[in-house]
Amino acid sequence: MEKQELDTKIQEIAKTLLSYCTARTSSQFEAEDLAQEITLEIYQSAENIQKPEAIYGFLWGVAGNVYKQWCKNKAREKMFMLTDQFQNLTDGTNTASRNYPTDNAAISNRLDPIDNAGWTNQMDSTVRGDPTSVTEPPDEEDSALYLLRRELTLLSSKYRKAVILYYIDGKSCSEISALLKVSESMVKYLLFKSRQILKEGMNMERNYGQQSYNPKGLSLLFWGNGSNRYAHLCDSKISQNILFACYNDRLSAEQISLEIGVSLPYMEDKLAELCEYDLLKKEGNRYYTNIVIFTKDFIKEVNDKTAGLQERIADLLTEAIFAHEEDVRKIGFYGSDMGNLTFTWQMAGFILYRAVIEILQNKIGFVYPKDKFGTECLIWGVEVGDWNLWKYKFMFGISNVVNNAGDYVQFMDFPINGEMVHHCFNWQNTNVFLDIARGGTEHLSENDKAIAADMVRKGYVVSDNGTLTVNAPVFTKGQHDALKSVFADTALQIAEEAEKLMDVVTRILKNHIPAHLKKLAKDMAYLRLFEDAISAPVSVLYERQYLLPYSGNGMLPTTYIILNQP
């Protein structure tokens, strides 16, 4: 583009450009200075304009880029000034009365940005050992700036807010008093104490913990009566790694920050939330985890020491199902003619439920503790990793849904067909499903019919010339009792093996959990039976190809119905 034409275009936008700069700076001087920088960059980059009609987009694109860089430079200047103040304090020179007002954009760059998962996205290359970083050692000014920024990220909220408002925003003590809703004397104390903390911290050597570069994964599990209000608490890596960091050690917020490599401003809300739900406790200024975590080391030891018992349970299942198939089919329940694949899955699930959930739970007198909300439940964590890959195939859901008539759908639910069936059943769906099981479809509303149609599409219900039938076994109460009788001896034997397994797990767990949680060891060992005495034997039978994948044909292999009638 010709220089004369470019001059004309710049003159046309000059007034608008100055307004743009004035709105983004704190003084007329800064606005004019920024406008000059933008204009200079436009002239230097004019050769990049490809088409005359793109001139305005180009001009404002340059303006935006120059402004971003200007903000970064201003932020760096303010941080250097703040660093200078604390260096002077270290030398004994009191410069606390000096104010450095700045713009909001500069303030926003005071800390390293974070990515969506919450982990610091940028870290000083001297800490990370980044091979692509500049090899020259940082100069003294840069080192001091880094140390100050590091200490600001570790400063607790009440101190950090006062420091930023005073030294970076340039607010007076009276203004800060109004903003923080504290007295002026408290503001002065916060500033005095902050200077002490920052000075001390800048002279300390700090090391980031292993979780800062090798974060752990945690699944939060719930077992009990009522709804699971805890499901969302470990959605972020920050919350997961706070719980790990405080599991065996009681740590201050500053120590947690260093251990997991997350600045305090991004961690404080998570700490408060975990404490609100009692997953984390605070004693003085230190935090400790208040739930049992099944760590990878614990899981490995359990798998090694219980493999024989798991094989024994698998053997008992195989022998009983093979020996009693004819007896079971003679009971005559709806679906008693189911195919062999569904039959083995159904009977394995039925026997395990009877042995572990009913017989053993009643024998040990398991009582749910109450959480702070009054819900009878247990909450625990499981470290996520490839040391227990079988659970990704066979992690299951045990549940049942009951209607007003006392009929219920029982799930011993393994995701063998790509999904867990029980997630698709709410109270309304269950009512329709059980109505179909009873053959009472005349009164179905239009909404009920829509639910039934969806169940047909999913394979839970079969439609034959307009007649609907459930695609699962249906027992009367009497038939269900007869099935219990057929497998009574086997269920008792498996319950005994599961109890032995629970004793082993209890002893192992006591060596892997902190002292204040040891009282939960036996209860948590019982909950481990869902994996050790149910999922693990199922995995063994799957590996032996006694239990085979469900193709989607035939009856549902892990769901059955019990009608409340003789």
C-alpha cells in the first residue's frame, strides 16, 4: 500500500484510535503513548496488507496485538517495582508508603495463567528444567521478580488481597478498609504481616512436590441410602490431588500448594468445598483427608494376596450353575427358557448378590454411618490407574428400584453390553417396566407409551404385534424363594470365602491408611468385597470364557424382576 494512502487511513481512524487507548489506560499520557506505539507498528507492518479492502481489519488487528503486549510490559514493570520495594525492605529501607497505581489489564497478568484442568500452564524454566528454555542464567532482577511472584501465589487470601490492592492497585488504607470490610488498623496489620511473610519466603528455597508434575487420579465412590451429593466433588484434578496430598500428612495450604503445583488463588475454593462436605478436615492451619483412599499400592497388595480366594469363589459359581441348571429351569418362572449365555450371567449375579449382599451383610451386622447431612452412607476414593484394568470391564452397579405395589427390578449390573442398564431406570421408567411385566398395559398414558417405545428401542422391552413383554426374567415371590433354595449351600459357601477375603483385606488396609481412619477399616473392607468377591470372580470366569460377552440378542443378562405375589 502506498504511504500516502496509508496516511489517509490512519488520519481517518486517529480520533477513534485515541478513544480506544483512553478507555484502556489510566491517564491521558499513557493513552497517547499507546496510540503512538500502535501507529508506529502499523507503519512498520504495512507491507503485510494483502488487499486494500482489508485495511481496517488489519489496522485494528495491529491495535489489539500492540495493546496486549503493552499490558504485559506494564504488568512486568509493576511487578519489578513491587520487587524493588521488598528488596529495599530486606535491606532495611521502608518504602511501604510508595504507591504504584496501574491499570486493570496489568493486574490481570500478575499470575501465571492456568489451563482448564486447573494446573499451572507456565512455570519458571529453572524449576521445570525445560530443555527448550534459554540456557543463560536469569539476571538478579529476574530472579527477584520470580521469587516475589512465587511467594504471592503462596500467600493466603486475606493477605494477598491487601497486598494487591495497596501495592498494585494503588489503593489507600481507608479504601482497602472499605473494600475488605475491615478496620484500617487491620489493613495496616495485614500489610505489615504480608511484608514479613513475603520477605521470609523470598529468602527460602522451595521445592515443588511430585504431584506438581505427576498428578494422581481419584474416583470418588458412594454407597448408601439416598442420593449421592458427593459426585461432583472430584471432577477436577485439583480436588483429587488435594485429597492425596493430605492423606498421610497434615499440611498447611501453602504446603499443599507446593506439593500439587497449584497457586493458592486457584485452590482456596476447592479447599473450602472439600471441608464443607467433610472430605477434608482442618485442624489449626493444617488440613487432613477424612476419607479412605484405596491407593494403587493397597490395590496391588490385595490383588496379590486374595487371588486364591477369588479363584475359589469362581470355582464354586461354575460348579453350582452347571449342577443346578435343570433345577432352576424347572421352577417355571417367566424366562426360564432363556439361552445359555443369559442363564450363566443371571445365575452368577443372583448367587453373588445372595452370598455377599444378603447373607454376609446380615451376619456381620453392617451399619451405615451417617454423614454430616444425616445420610446413611460411606464415601471413599479409589486411585485411578492401569493396575486394576479389570474394573473398567466389570465395575458394576448393584441396585433395585421398587414400585408402590412392592414389585422391584433387581440389577447386578456389569457393562457387558457396552452400558449399565440400571442408569436408564428412574422411578417412572420402572413403573412402566413393572406394569408391562405384570401384563397391565391397558391404562398406560401417552407418556408411558413413549417410555415403553424407548425401552423397545433399547432392548429392555419386546413388542410382538403390539403386545409388550419385558426382556428379562420375571419371578413371583414364591419362585424367587425357590431359586434361593436351589443355591442355598453354594451361597453360604461363597459367603464364608468372602468373609475370609474381607479379613485379609482388613489387615492389609490397616497398614495403608492413616491412624484416624483405621476405625473404618472393616467397613471399607466389606465395601471392597464388591470388587474382590463379586467383580473379580466374574472377571476370572470371563477370562476362562465361561462368561461370554453379551451380543444384544436374547434376554438381559444382569437384570431380573421380582413381583410381590405368591
